[in-house]
Amino acid sequence: MEWSDVRIFLAVVRSGTLGGAARALHLSHPTIGRRLRALEQAVGHTLFQRTADGFVPTDEGAGIVALAEQMEEGALAMERRLAGREEKLQGSLRISSADWFGAYVLPPIVADYARSYPHVDVEVLTGTRLFNLAQREADIAFRIVPFNAQDVVQRRLVRLPYGVYIAVASADPVFGDGAGFRLITHDTSTGQFPDIAWLHASFPNARPLLASNNRNVQARMCAQGIGIAVLPQVVGHQVGGLRRLHLPAEPPTRDIWMGYHRDLRRLNRLRAFIATANDHIANLQA
């Protein structure tokens, strides 16, 4: 059984559809279907039951999922190990971060890196999803929470200050009250946000009006005068139309963590990017 066929098998297991597997592997829908049929013929078993809700593994298919995942881990480990020994500063580098970090922190870092290493192609993936470093979904990731995978090399880069912002033309709300004002908050379904809890407690009589899981959206809405927002200062300082409030107390800070898989620790293009990032990020807490 070839690894390429096992990849397709696992992609169908995880997505439940041929289309989802095709998108995950960047292959065409017909290719996935053809390769899956060939695999079933080669092993002599039907691996999936085709249902109205998608592809469901049969008993035979479910019985080999764990073995297929072991094969996947071995193939990915080999790929990471070989990538980690690449000496030339060329190839690709995939970076994962939150949306605001990608928009307001990474641009000068990537620009500096691209000038120094023009033969490395950089891809920046942003959003709330935590990309899997072991599966090479990203080569390096920046997060506000520590990594919990044992194979990840991680360290805290900086403690990031937050601030409270309103539109330039807005009046100052009363700290500890907030009556007559509205709040711009964060979607908390993906985790806890100490700064948002602090905002509610600091302006208890302000009415929550708008919630978004995107700090850039929060900042732009705030600049329109919609309400009070708490933002990383690196965001608030770069968005026009905002004014930072100087209050008796400041929002809690957040740590920025950087992580990469240990098999890539000798990858020169990654090490060069880390060095470039260190030169820039240390200034964020100033």
C-alpha cells in the first residue's frame, strides 16, 4: 500500500466527503474518487459506506485507521527530518498566527526577512484555527497561549500590552461606570479572554453591542464610534481614528508564544526567520 493512497484514505475519513478530501490535499474531486476505488480494489475490501450524509468507514475501514495514522506519522516525521537538514536559504516557510498578529506585527518582520532572503517563499496563515505543526500545516506559529504538544519547541517572546480605545471624537466614558456607552467585545466561544472580562468589569453599565472574533474588525468598528474596545496596543496604535484612554487601571497583558516542531530546529530558513522576528518583537512591549 502506497503512502499517497493512505493520505487519500485518511483525508476521506477526516472530511467525510470526496470534495473535502480533495480540498485538503489540493487534488481534484475525480482524482480522489478514482484513487479511492483503486485502493479498495487493491486491498479487496470496501473501506467506506456511501451514505446521504457522506462517506462512513466500514468495519474494515475503521479497523485500519489507527494503522494508517501510524504510517502518516512516520512519513511526516521523515519529511520534517529531511526538511530540518536543508542547508540552503530557499524553499518555503509557512507561518501561522492570529489575524491581528498577521496584519499588524508580521508585516515589517516578513518585509525585512524577504529583503534578506529573497529565495524563500513565505506563506502567512491567519485565523482562530490552531494549525498542526506535527503535520507540517505550519512551520512556525505565534499564539497567545502555550503549545501543549510535546514535540514542539516553544518560548515566550514578549508580554504584550493592551489598551482601551474609543473613536477620536467620542467623549471619555467614566471608569467603573460606562453608562451611556456601548462595548465592542470578543466572541468567547473559542476560549477565555481576560481583557474582555476586564472590559465588562471596568465599564459595568455600558451595554455590549457588538462582538467579533477579529481584532481588526473590532478596531475598525471602534473607529466608527460604535463603542469602547480593548485591543492589543500594537493594533490600536496603527488604526486611524482611534484614541487610547488613560485610565486608573490598564487591561491585563497577554503573552506571545512562538513554537515550531523540534525536527525543524536546524532548518536554516526557519532559524533566520526566528532571528529576524526576535529583532522586531522585543520592541512590542515598549
